[in-house]
Amino acid sequence: MSSDTSERPTAERPDPPEETAPALVTARRQLDRAASLVDVDPNVVERFAHPDAVHEVTVPIERDDGSVEVFRGYRAQHDSVRGPYKGGLRYHPDVSREECIGLAMWMTWKCAVMDIPFGGAKGGVVVDPKRLSDGERERLTRRFTDEIRNVIGPTTDIPAPDMGTDAETMSWMMDAYSMQEAETIPGVVTGKPPVIGGSEGRAEAPGRSVAIVAREVADYYGSPLSETTVAVQGFGSVGANAARLLDDWGATVVAVSDVTGAAYDPDGLDTRAIPSHEEEPEAVAAHAEDTIGNGDLLALDVDLLVPAAVGNAITEANVADVQADIVVEGANGPVSFGAEEALADRTIPVVPDILANAGGVTVSYFEWLQDINRRSWSAERVNEELETEMLSAWDAVRAEFEARDGTWRDAAYVVALSRIAEAHEARGLWP
């Protein structure tokens, strides 16, 4: 195992094109912009630009055919001044050190916006999980857990599911960690099945929070959900749950999509008749009467657009096509820095991911509380508590938005940076 920290980009090393810019580039651009808007010690801001540590490991596993393949894994830990590191673990071919650092930074801001006592982390393994059998995925997970065991723990760093991982993955991680510690420690991860300490409502939480924020922002701009048309890119756990809740609450969801294309009906779709990715992978087009392309979905003239699929879905290359009145980020980093500036020039508000999809980490916090207290909550209590926390965060961000001549992301970052900076100043710098 090795551990180090990243160097900040310099003027001699130009940023990559927006379509391929890693999350780290975008996260640092956003940090620099937000830091110019709030009275925070520049030395503290400089610390925010760098992770506390990045752990890089090799993960050898035996494949089903008896061969051994070695994968590369990462765990980036950005900031823990307010509490243990917290963040997802993804299995994807494009996982990289820089991506993990950038996503860990976003997790720090997200936890601070929600005012929960966690810092940011992110991890992943460079692998296509579709190439692995269930047995190979389990062996990969258990070996990766062992490789990072010394840097995770219920009071240190708490992983959760992300792209390419799920509740089963978290079960294997918890078991591998607990076996080495010789006691059952459910709080080492969140996103587990409820039967072993997981929380009701955890899987649906990011989509639920997107729907709650979408409802509030639509009302803020004078468009109640009963009069709001919605398009959702991505019909996984975030997009499907957001779309279905908005549908239940009276919005007209005219389009949803996955990699196969988008189902489209200008009069409104029955979102529960279309299977989510978890229910039937890559099935949206097969269950649609009329389809359009994913690019066409982004260009629909709707009141509310929710990009909930991947990062950099909207960049300078396609931002001119966007016709929605409001954009609410469901995925992490779906709108690039340059694209957001272009949308701002057209007075199209973008509500950022660090607020909109923060339901996941919020219910992860609820799960962690349930684990350490050995007392479970009902689904009703989880949803009620999530609603309360999301509205509190919305109110804090809205107050900053109204007090400043800036964007919704600016407001969210001001809330986050102010809270984290105050904690850093209170704790000081170790000599």
C-alpha cells in the first residue's frame, strides 16, 4: 500500500478539454470561484485544494478460470475536520486517482452543506464489473477491503455504494472488515441491507432528495409541480426514484433515459411502468412507445431538466442545445464549469449536486447513527428526517443565494466553505 497527496495543477499544465476534464479540475475551479465570494483565510482555502491522503493499492484476485488478474484501487480522503471521512466506492474502468480526489472534495462540501459531522472521501477500483462473475466481484471486494483496512473504520472512513457497487458489495466489505477485527462492526460501511444494519430508505435517498429540491426550486421560481414538465437523464437509482416521486407529486415527466435511449411522451410518462436500471438493466427503450436519443432529451423544452446519469453530460460542446428553464443536478458533476457559466449567461439556474443529491450521504449518516446505537429506524422516520434535513439545507442555501449576486452553486459553496473554515480555524494547524 502507498499513500501520498496530490499536487495542484499549475499554469504550465493546461486543463484538459471540458469533455474529458477530470472531476478534480472542475472541483478546484469551483473552489476557487467560491473562495472569491466568502471571507475565508486563503491558507485554509489552499488546504481545501489538496486531499489529506490518497491511498493506492494493487488488488490481485483469482479469476474463475484459475488465472490471476491484478487491479488497481484508490481511496482518496479529502478532509476530516468535522468528522470521519465519508464517501462512495465505485467499480468502473475510468476510475482514476484524480477522479477520486475530485469526488472526495465534493463529498466534503456535500456533508458541510447538509451540516452532518462527516468529511469527504471517495474510492474505487479500475475494473469493468460487467466482466466479473459474482464470485469474482466478491473476491475483488474482500481483497480490496483488506488492502485498505488500516485506513477505514466507523470513526475513520466509512465507504458506501456508488457506480458499479451495491448493497451486496457493502455486505462483503463489512464482513471482510469485521472478520479481521474479530467482531461485527456494521458501522464501517453504509448502504448495507437492513438485515445486517442497513437503513430503510438508503437506496432511494439520493433520488428522493433530488425530488425534494426540484419541488422547492420549481416553487421558488413560481412553477408548482402540477404545472411543471420534467426530463430526467439516467434511470438508475437516482433518476428513477426522482422521476417517480416527481410524478407522484403531480409533475409531468415527459422523458427518461438510459444508455439505450430515452422514452418520450409530451403528455407525460407512466414512470412506474418503465423499469429502472436496478429492476431491468438497459431496458428503457424496450419499454417505451416512442423514443428519442439521449442528446435530444437534453435539448427538450421543459421546465425542469435533471441530468442524473454521468459526469460532464452537459459541456460547452452541447450546452447551447439545453432549453430547460431550470437544471437540477442528480449525478455528481453532470454540468461542466464552462457549461454552467454559459447557462448562467442565459439566466438558466443550475441547482448543484452537493445540495440536490445529498440525500444519499444524509441517510448514510442516519444509518451510521442506527449502527452505533444498535437501534433501527422505520422507513417513515427515515423519510421524515430526510425531508427535515433537506429543507433545512435548502433554506440555508436559498438565504445565501438571495443575499448574493451569484449562482445556486456559489450559494451552496459559501454555506459549505464557511462551516468547514470555521471548524479549521477552531481546531488550528498541527505544528
